[in-house]
Amino acid sequence: MKYFRKYVLSILLCFILTGCGQQAGFSESVSAVPESNFTESQTGVPETVMQQQTDTDAETAEIKSASDNVRPSKEEVLAMREKTLDGMPETEISRLRENIKVANLQMESAYLNDNLFKKLSDKESPYWQYFDCKGDIQLGWWYHQSIYPKDVIMKAENITEEEFAETYTEPGIVTNNFDAADFIDLISEMKSFVKNEALAADLQQLMDLTRMAQTTHEMQYANELYKVLHDLDYFLLRYGIEDVGQYTADAGTVGTYYGVLAVYGAEPFSAEEQTKAFGKILWDAYCFGKIEGTDHGVPDTYGQESTYFALYDVDGDGQEELLLNWTGASMADTVEYIWGYGDNGTHVELCEFPALTCYDNGVIEAEWSHNQGLAGEFWPYFLYRYNAETDQYELCGGADAWDKSVAKTNEQGEDFPDDIDADQDGIVYYLLPADWDGNYDMKPVDGAKYRTWRESFLEGASKLDDIWFWDLKEENIAILGAEKPD
């Protein structure tokens, strides 16, 4: 156990260029590297220099949800601190106070000065790497404004922003030594010294919110994580209005009370029953080779290293589904499941070969496992559409093809239908009905009719290309909050 770890994880030291003392902002093109807002504290951990808040955009509205909360008085804070820390060694009290303080200050600075939650509202933002990855991570392309004033250079050289980026920017690389799992480990270890159940519940909140932020890449979990850190720091372990307020020109942030702590009677965050139920499915598959709600058994030779899961609202019903992509087996045993959750618990929405393309209108294209017919480079597939009444996917039909370059006659000895191939590209298509019996006794169609048929299901829908899959490993399954079975 790491009893003497004195630093706070880099996921909460976001936006610091370690070693050169600079703060970095990211955009889709290029970003200037402004002056640092951090100084080194005596503990060796960067500590923020408080600045007046000037950001009044939607992000501020998102997090400033504390107007109805009556903050505790100084006397109440001191009394609650004495109660909740009772029985803890003084060294561990100091560790807890310091780690929570620094974590809060860094998230606070990133929120006030660097649009943290606005960045994290994009699930594909490179800043999620602070939760996901260790080592060198690239946050964007940066330039030094003081050395290369972009507007001046672009005007003087008559170049575009893209041309400026090619010449004057460099990869924005930072080193992340710790990820979400490390933060959870640190909080868990400090929690082991806590005797008060309510304070233990608040530390558990930090761990659960970190797990959910990492798993889902949902900004709301990072937002709630900040609120818990804020209230722990300013309204329990310190009294921020006095301890910090005198050093800042704007005491509004320090004086904001979110009312999220269990020690003051708030209901602590915990993983939802739905998420825990999904976690149980994964534990059963991982530990016992059993896939819940199916007659599919996991083969003895399965490979967990190539098996993945995700939480994502693929059907558009407003709540996340569990996707399990089991590819670590022979071709015949590979499978992908989609589970939903309702009043009666979990249920299978779809089971198919793991070659799915999901669309934002509830349609899924499921490629066949084999293409041994006449289709050539065209890969046959089925189309499924989500039925909100049954909370399951229903087969709509499918498509196969006959490529003349593969065979000029089919198995029945019939010649390629040149008269149907109106666009003369050498390919015709079979439109398979939902109740297809495996026979090709239907008349093929040309490319135009095939595309019209396909579009009648897709209706201009876009692919869901931001589904994050995680390796089926113990540390990732544990994120969902279900206990590992014995």
C-alpha cells in the first residue's frame, strides 16, 4: 500500500506542461501557450494562483447550480470536521487535507481559466486522455504567442492559418504519469483510514464519479467530481471563505456551496443499478465463461485480450446499453451482444457477428461473418431497426450481390443479368426480406434501386463513430460498481 504518496494525480493536474511550467489550451486548429497560472507549493505540487472569473458562457451555467444551497457556517464546518476526522491519525488527516486541496485547486483553475468542462463535453476531446492513458499524450498543436504572434505573422507573410500551423506549431505533448485507476487507488487507500461512515461515503463518491467519467466520457461526471472536491476542500477540510478568500480578489467561487456531501446529509452519488447489472454480466463472462440471458457459452480457449465492452446509448432511447464484443475466440464463436435495461432487469436487444455499424436513427448494419458467394468486394449484411415498444432490434432485411467479375453464371447456371445492370458496373444486388429463407429466388436489382432500398432504412442517418470500447479486464469491469464474484 502506498502510504507515503504525497502527490496528486495528473488527471486532476490538467493542462499543466510539466517541467516547463506552462498552461496549454487546445482547439481544433492551433493554440497559443499562455503564461502559467501555477506556482510550486512547498509540498512540491503545483498550486493555483486564484484569478477573477470572467467566463460567463454555458459552461458556467452548467456548474453554477448551488444558488439554493445554504452553506454551513464556520462553526458548523469546524464541528463537522472534528466529528468526521475523529479517530484518524494526524498524519493521515494532513495527507487527506493536502491531496483534496490540491486536487480541488487544479480542477478549479482548469474550470475557471481553461474551459475544462466545455472541453470535456466532447467525448473525443484529447483531454480525456488524462483519465485514460499514461505516458506521453498529445493534446493538440501549440505555438508560443510571444515568439510567434499568429495574426502578425499571417498578415506579414500572407499565409493561411493552416500554413501557419504547418510552419510554426509543434505537437502539444505532455506526460501523464497517472490515470483514473491511480486516482481511485489513492482515494481508496486514504479512505481506509477514515472511521466516519459519511466521510467514507463522500470519498466513495470521488471514486465512483471518476470511474463513470472514465467509462462514459460524460462531462457531467467530471463536473460532479469537481463539486465533491470543492465542498470537501472549502466546507469540511478547510473553511475556504477564511482560509482562501482573503487571498483572492473574487471570493465568489470559494464561497459557492454545492451541497453534495453526505456528511451534511446529501445523498451521495453511487453507481446506478443499471450500471451494476451490466457489471454483473461482465463479471460472469470474465470469471465463469457465462453470458447472461443467452445459451451462448464462452469457449475454453477464449482470449480476453481481444474482448471489449462499451456503455453507449446505441438505440437512442435515452439510456445506455451494454455492448460486449467477444472476438477472442474462433470465428464460429465470435459474437457481439447488446443488452438493454428495464423494469425487469437486463435483456438482450441484439446478438450478431461482431461487425456492427450503428446509426443514430436506431438502425444497425450487421455484416455477415463470411462472404463466400458471388458478391466479390461487396460484403453482405443484414439491417436491424430498434423497436421502442419491445426494446429490442428487429430484422428488417439484408443485401447480397452478384459481381460479374467473380462469376458470369450462378449456381443454377443462369447468366449474369446484364439487362438488369442498368449502370453497367458489373454488379447487381439481392434485396433480402426480413423472413429470408436462404434462397436467392428473388429478382436482383441494379445499383440505383439498391441504394434507394438502403436509404429507406437509413434516412440520412449518421454513423455512431464515438463509441468507446474497453478491454475486458478486471480493473475496467470494476469501474461499473458490481462486486467481483467469489
